[in-house]
Amino acid sequence: MSTAERAPAPVVPLYTPAQIPAGAPSKIDPPSGEDLITINFGPNHPSTHGVLRLIVTLDGEVVVGLDADIGYVHTGFEKNFEQKTYWKGIPFAPRMDYVAFFANELAYVGAVERLIGIEVPPRAQWIRTLFAELNRIHSHLIYLGTSGVELGAISLFFYCLRERDTVLDLFEMVTGVRMHDRYPQFGGVFEDLPKGFYAEARKFCKEMPKRIDEYLDLVEGNAIWRDRYRGIGTIDADTAIAMGLSGPNLRASGVPYDLRRVDPYLVYDQLQFDVITGENGDAFDRLMCRTKEMYESVKLIEQCLDSIPDGPVMADDRRYVLPPRNELHTSMESLIHHFKLVTEGFRPPAGELYYAVESPRGEFGCYLVSDGSPKPWRIHFRAPSFVSLQVTAMMAHRRYIADLIAIVGSLDGVMGEADR
Amino acid sequence: MNAAELAEALERAVPGAVVAHADGIDMPTLTVTGEHLLAVCRELRDAHGRNFLSAVSAVDNLGYGEAVAGYYGTERGRDINLTGSWGAPVTAELPSTRFKVVYHLARVGDGPPDRVRVQVLLEDGDSVPSVVGVWPTADWHEREQYDLMGIEFTGHPNLRRLIMPSDWAGHPLRKDYPIGGEPVQFTDDV
């Protein structure tokens, strides 16, 4: 049967919830047919948020088969962690999800702190919370900008990067670098906030809600954006939970599950914020959830600025904590501690634990097994991007190929984290 | 519900499944037999509300207690990493099997996650039933562990390498996988 005689595959109506395929849940097996074409999306396609390869079978313009292939930026993070002492793992952690770098550090540092049972001073907890929220804004801005680029809207990208720069300026002010800061450490944070940080941060908090208003004007009321995003990639709450979605991807389906709220870490139990949820679980809701979450993050940052207590920013436990830099010049003991911690590392108790934080992408977990030696015996990261990319196939099934781009974008996957 | 209560409830539903339980540093930990794994997982999901599979992890215990974490020396050496050269001995309880597969479960809803860890102990070459039928999200998790650790998940609908190239030899996260000096495995015919 030639193409002309054959009716093209029907497209599923908008708002149809994705169904888990009968075979492998993350793969749609293409039907047999001689006029179907199978094409490679990626690994270097500009709209795949990194190096994601999708093997797509098309019937005309409609996706009828999809298999995702990941691993193109696999760099063996977990194996590498096993070769490094615990301290040397800290600068390594943020390289996984290079957009939500601070959340990765928090998960790793938090897991080790829980293992060694070190008490983190309150001021350090508040500072960490502040930066976790700044990082959330950073990540959501990148998401918002790039999702616009995928629909062909370039201007929002520049607006988002402008604000992202302000966030990174704040990071630079405190940590000295713009990304991958190695700021949280076992027992606290590297250094106290510098002079002038509060003023700059407050200026940012004052400015940012207006900017988010602008983005919402650009997105929410934009007819093209609504037409392109609404109703596609719909997933209902039960399917989303079964597929392991977390973070904004899950909350867009109406499940108010946010680790900051249900399993508070740092000082989130002392802060007021709303958990933003969507209704339909479609790409538009995911976009809206993330955008509106930025308002909440600004609120959280303001509360942190208001109530950061005074005090030390590092625990004083020289078994695990690097001595302050200035002591190295005057104290022989500090120099020895420093030398021992840097060369040999510390020995945590043997044991295993799982520690999860709410990264901008969802539940970022760190499963740590210690055998009592100075290096982790096994470390495994639960990467939310890795999990959420599994639903690409079921969401894109029998949608147009243009929707596939929007769906992949709306899931906000970062391949560095998915491949690790 | 602590580990003992959970183990007791599971013992009533699936007799003989839970062989050990501990409260753990962070969450109740249940060690179950491979043959009962699916029944235990279904019971935890349906009767105990653990509807969310956070992660599937596999641990290789080759050399645990003998070598420093991260490397089990082959004849190529790295003696400097042997425990003795680092001073203090390892105090951990030695694991009884080479591998274990660990499932982290949670309850997703309004309340706290009430996490539970379920683990299955395996020897090299043993397989473990796939939980894709219980939590579809296990698909890639299990493929990842199959790929990097070489654990066979029986009943998985699509058990292929996920992270490494499909023609890769060996499983990199195993402790006997060489760390340096191995020839680079790349083929020209992609």
C-alpha cells in the first residue's frame, strides 16, 4: 500500500493522559509498516537539552515509535567517587547536574554529614537554604529560557539569562565562582557571607518578582505558547507516581509532594511557602509550576535574609572539619589536622543511608555505603532527570514531532545528571 | 512503623520472605529473599502505601574489609590502597554475599515519605526478579544496574545496556573492573 492510499496514523486528542506501554514502560515499539521512517533525534540535536538520542519512528508527522538512548555524557561519577576521599568528592558533586549544582552538593554533603553525625551550626543551615533557593531560581530560569528557544521564541531566553546573571553574581560574591562553588562543606559552609551581600540580595528579591511577572506576561497570555504547550504531554497523578516523577513534573499533575514540605531538611520547616501544583499535568502546567515556584523561592530568600542568625558557619569538630585557613599559619595542630584530612581523609562509621533533597528537578537522592574507610564504598545518585526522561516515549506517542520537542523540553532533563 | 513491626506485618502476608530487618541510620531496612521479592514489593505498595520507587541501587562487596573502598587490587597492584597502609582497621560487619540490590521506597502523597529500604543479597551470577511490573519506573533503574554492575533482572521487558555503549565489555562499577591502564574500548563501526 502506498503512502497516498494509506490514512496517516491518528493523533491522540489533547489532554489525553499518557498510558504506560504494555512492554517496556520507557519505550514505544513501532508498528510494522513499510512507509514509516525511523530517524535519529540527537545526540547532537540542538533542542535536546544536552546529548539525548531519541530513535523516533514517524508515520508522516506523527510519532509512532520511540526509544531513548542515554549515556553520551557518562563520565563515571559514581566510580570516581569511590576513588576519592570524602572531602575530594565535594567539588565533584555539582558537576553532575550542572544547572542545579547546589542541590547536588547539598545531597552529597548532607548524606555524609548524616553518616558522621556532625551538627551543622544554624547560621550555616540558613545560608545553605538561601543558596538552595537562589539555585532553584537559576535552574528554573535556564529551563524557562531554553523551553522558549525550543518553540522558536528567542527573546525570553535573553531575558532569563539576564536574571540568571544576577543570581550568579550573588554566587560569585560569596563563593568566588559563578557555578560549581564547593560552598557547602561537611559541618557548614566554606566562608561567611561577605559585606554587602545582604544589600545586593535584597535588591535582587525586590527586582525578581517584577521580572517573573514579565515572564508570565510573555508566556501565560501568549497565544502561540498556549497552543503549543497546552494539552500535550499530559500525565495523570497515578501514572506520574508509578513512573517515579518527582518535583515540578509530579506537582504539575496535582500531587503536592515537595520534600521541602513533607520531609523538611535544612530549615524549611521554619519557613513559609506554598507548594505550587498544577491541574492537568500537561506541558503548560509544568511550565507554570516552575515559573510560579520562582515567586516562592524569592519569598524563601527574603525570609532567610530576615532571619539568618549570627554565629559560626562551620562546626568545630576537627575530626572531620578543615581548620580555618588563618590558623594554619599559627597553629601546628591545625596544620597537622589539615594535612591529615587532605591527604588521608577522615574515617566515618561503617553504614549505609539514603539522603534526598528537593532539587529543582525533583527528588535528588544520594545512597551512600561506607565501609569505615576514608573513601565511600559505593555511592549512587538518584537523578530526577534520569527518571523523568523515561516518560518521553509514552507522552510523545501519537503526537506530532513538533510536540516531541516541546515535551522533552517540558520535562527539564539535564543530561549530565541523567548519565552521570 | 519501625523495622520489626514492618517485618512482622510482612511475615503474616508473605511468610518466609523477610530474613533480616534493622532500623538503619535513616530508615527501616528489610532483607528479603529473591524469590519473595515481588510478593513483598506488591504488599508494600498495596497494603503499606509505598507507591513510589525512588531508586534501585546495586552494591558490589568484593574486597569489603580487605581493601580500601573503591578498589579491589588486581595483580596490577595499587598496594598503597590496602587497608593496612592506612592505619586503622575496618570495623564494619562483613557482608555475607558479594552483591546486594537495594530498593528505596517511599509514600508519595500529602504526608511524610516514610521511606523503606528493601534489599536482596546475591552472589555473582544470581539473578533477581524485575520489579517493573510493580513500579514501571524501575525500567531504567534496573537497566542501569544491569549495565554498570552486571546484575541480571529476570522478567525485565527490555534488559539492554543503557549507559555504556551496547558493545561494551564488562561492568564498570564492579570492584574488579580495572581502573587504569586498560585499553580503550571503542569501535569504528557505530
